[in-house]
Amino acid sequence: MNKVTVTFNDGKQKSFDQGVTLLEIVKETYPGTYPQILAAVVDNQAMDLSTTIERDVTLRFLTSNDPEGLQIFWHSASHIMAQAVKVFYPEALLGIGPAISNGFYYDFSLEESLNENDFSKIEAKIKEIVNENQPFVRRVLSKDKALALFKERKERFKLELIQDIPDEEVSVYENGNFVDLCRGPHVPSTGYIKHFKLLSVAGAYWRGDERNPVMQRIYGVAFPEEKALEEHLRRLEEAKKRDHRRLARELDLFSFHPEGPGFPFWHPNGMVIYNAITEYVGAVLAKHGYQEIKTPIILNVELWHRSGHWDNYKENMYFTTIDNDSYAIKPMNCPGGLLVYKSRPHSYRDLPLKLSEMGLVHRHEKSGVLHGLFRVRQFTQDDAHVFCTTEQMEDEIIKLINLINEIYHTFGYEHFQIELSTRPAKSIGTDEMWEKAEEALIHALERKGVSYQTNPREGAFYGPKIDYHIQDSLGRMWQCGTIQVDFSMPERFNLEYIGSDGEKHRPVMIHRAILGSVERFIGILIEHVGGAFPLWLAPTQCIILPISEKHHKYAEEVFKIIAEEGIRVVVDDRSEKVGYKIREAEAKKIPYMCIVGDKEKNNQTVSVRKRKEGDIGEIYLKKFIEKIQDEIKRRVIY
Ligand SMILES: [Zn+2]
Ligand SMILES: [Zn+2]
């Protein structure tokens, strides 16, 4: 019998009979009790454990501790949930059932409306299916066969999906009497998915398009261990309390209106945070040698043809007409930056040239996916383009990695994940350009010694990229920063610089954003801190609470002195009890309260209460101002 060599991700190699299944490899690798392995990554592609190995491969096992493993686990759970729903509602038509960042959902088209009271019977049925430990069986069918199969089952949404698949063959997964169109992979059997919880049901347009029918989307989550499920549910409860849309109402930060769906309206309190963040980022960039520009929001269509956005990004763009000519509202700032570069000749001495722009962009999102500040149609990108020579490229990427670290730490994000995305199917530029660009990113990451995950074929259409995912205080990951290397745009726009040899050369362009969307970054930050902003960002930094009416005059004096120092301070001189005022200031999450009465007036002091810490005692007014100024300057996190 022929042998195949399997190289494991720890570098160890082992030989097996050709045609061995991944499950057999698992059993041989972990004799006796083995960790719950759900699937495996074979040569960079996730596969079912029933897959047979016919040639030499590299192999990495996936458990629910791997993000990819957990996605497979959750997606498998979505099949089981759909199967259980179909038991009670055989007439329910299946939409899609993907894993999402914190669980899974399945969409159903059903006349009867489902609600949370239906969950317990569905969960009980799920338990039965899990106990039966039905194997998930993958079958590959011709498109015609698949169409016939789902036609017989009257699943018209599945027919629509099959018709849109460009391949000749499609795969389906069967367990028990349930069958679903699915790329896979899946866990080996239903018994793997022990602890289930259905969470909510909501309306969602089929394929996110408001012209399509509304489906009923059931959200759920599952874990192999009960403890993990409990911890997850506890975090969900906490996340609900911290929902940035809810906190925005309570703290009066921003709002949305039907007159502009997906376009945020910033209120005065929100603007304070917004400006404090952009001013801070601007100051850091200036220190790092950036120069700020501002380019127009509306630019003619010809430019977007030249940049490739027309061919690759048109569906997400808005258009308008001026004097009978077609214009587009910019979805990205790059072409504007390119025109600024081209506005004068450059020498190698100008490079690297770092042009930053807080650029207002508009991108079309389907109305069904809009979500507070997380998914909007208008936002400001903290964008920059670094124009440099090929030789400078790697060092510039390293500088960007350092810069991103510096800024994230200021906001208290200590943990982040880095992902490298390579050339997508829809892209511009030559193979050689892509190779060079991907290599530069990989070298820079390796020189910095940071670990990263690779996402094949998920780069931008003009170049590969590194994405940053920050972890918030609830353990959730959010994609924010990005570094993208681009050889194509300089080519398309014919960018040049004169080298030390006196000849014309082509610069490289590095696109980068650190916060990503300022709006979304603020949304994430609101939930990260639960609305309790650090002093430097707090809309009101200090509130003065006179004990009674006769202390109003002293409160006013204190207010003037503090306000003169540029500190955001207010006085609460309503005739309420001071205890009531303290509770209200706490609800507004104001970092410092200064209580003033006879004693404070005589001593020229304030009695200070600090958010979370409570009473910190009587302090000379001058000392108090120094203390908070120092805290603001150092951007202390608490
Ligand atoms: Zn599936
Ligand atoms: Zn760009």
C-alpha cells in the first residue's frame, strides 16, 4: 500500500497509508482519550474528519478553542436547530444558517410568527437529536441533482442559492432526515454539540435586501462544556447592559433618524469624545512625521474608473450628477491622496511621504445590516497613505505596527489579533506585485516577532493587508486597524519620484487606518468601558455639588477657577438633596464630583468623590486641579 506523509503544525511528520481518514489520524495521534477534535485544516483548508488523505499534506487539528474550530461547531449547531424547527413547522422554508462572531443563526420563512416561548420545545428536540448522535454526511451532487433534491423538498430559497453557485457541483450535508445545501465542514456528528441555548428571534430580509421577503431569524449559541455556555450567557447579559445604542441615549451621545438611515447625528456630549479622540490621534501622527490633508467628498466618475473602484466597488458607492456630469461620493480616500501626491514633482528626499486624512466616506450598506455605530453608511476613516520606495517599505510597515500598538494601548486595548489577508479573486495588479507586497508584510511581521493568522484570498482588490482585531473588556474581538501594501494604484495613477540616480521611479503606496472608522471605534469603546469614559474623554469631567443654597456662591467660584483651566466642569445648583445629586452624577458616569459646603468654603477646598472609588477626601482646590490635569495629560485609564 502507498504511504503519505503528514506534516503536523508542530513540525512533526508521520507516515500513513494512502486513503487514511482524518478521524483515523486523530485516533492514532491521541490514543486513549483524545481532546475533542472537531475538524482539521489540511494544506490551509478546513476539512471534515471523514476526509481521506491521498497525498502528502500539512495538517492542523481544530478544537472549539480555535476560532475556526468554534465557527465549525456553531455552524453545525445551526443545522441541528433548523432540523428541530422543521419537526414542529414542516412548512418552514430554510434560508441560510451561518456561524457568526458570537454563535449562529438560521433564517426561516414561515407564516406563523415564532417567539421565545417556542424555544423550550425546540431546545428539547435539539437535545434528542444530539443524544441520537447522528453523523453529518457530506455528499457532492451535480447542480441538477441538487436542484431536483431541494425542489422535491420545496425549499425555494435553497434553489435560488444553488442557481447562484458558479461551480458545476455543490455539496450537501445530511444528518438524520435533515439535509442542507452546505460547503461545510462540519463536526463528525450531532453528539459533539452538547450544550445549546436559543437566544432570540428577529426579522431579517432574505439576503439582507429590503426588497426581499422577511425571514424569521433565530439566534443561538452552543458549547462543548456547560461552564463555557454559562460564562457566555453571563457576558451576553453584560453586553446588553453596555449596548452602545442604549448608553448613547442615557448619556446623550448621538442619535439616528429615519431622515438619514445609517447616518449618525452627533450630540454635544458625543462630539466631545469624537474631538478628543481625533485631536489625540492627530497629535501622535504629527510626532510620527505625518502631514494632514483634506480631499473632496464628491469626485467625478472618471477618477473612480481609473482607480479601479468602479469595477470592484461600484455596488457600495453612491452617485450624483453635477452640470450633467456623473460624480461619485467617495467610499475611500485613496484617489484624493493620489491626486495630492501628483500635484507636484517628488524627489527621493521627500520619501517616505506620509499624508494623513480624517476622511469622511459613504458606503452603501443594506438597510437590514445597519446597527448603531457598528454598521453605518457614513463614517470618518482615520486614513493615511505612506508613499515610499520599495527599499523603505518593510521599515515603514514596522513603524506602522509600532504606531498602532501605541494608539491601542492609550485606549486600554492590550490584546489584539493580527490577520494577514492575501489576494482575492476580484483584484488588480500583476502576480509579481502581489508577491512582493505579501512578502513585505510577512517579513515585517516576522521581524517584529508577532504571531498572526492567514486569511487566504481576503485582501483588498488592490493589495494584501494586515488587519488588527482588538479584544474588548467582554472578550469580544473587533476588526479596526489595517495596513495595506499597494503597487497597483501608483501604477494606475502614474506616480513618480526622481531617484538619487536622476531617473524616474515608481513609489509604493501603503494605505493604513488605525481606528478604522472613528464612529465604529467610538461604538466599540462605549461598550468596552460601559459608558464610563476615562477622564480625558469624559464629556463632563467634573461636577460641583453645593450642599445647600447658601453654598451656591462658593460653588460658582470653584466652577470658574476649574473651567478657566480648560476642564469640562458643570455645577448642579438645583435645590435637590446632595445624595440625590450624587446618585444622578454616578448614573451619568462623571469621573469626579466636588462637594462644597461650609467647611470647604472656609478651607478653600473641595470634598472629592471619584467614580468607582467613592469618597477620596477633602483636597485644596489648587491640588485637585493639578491632580486632574495630570490625569488628563497622561490619559490615565481606569
Ligand atoms: Zn452546514
Ligand atoms: Zn487608501
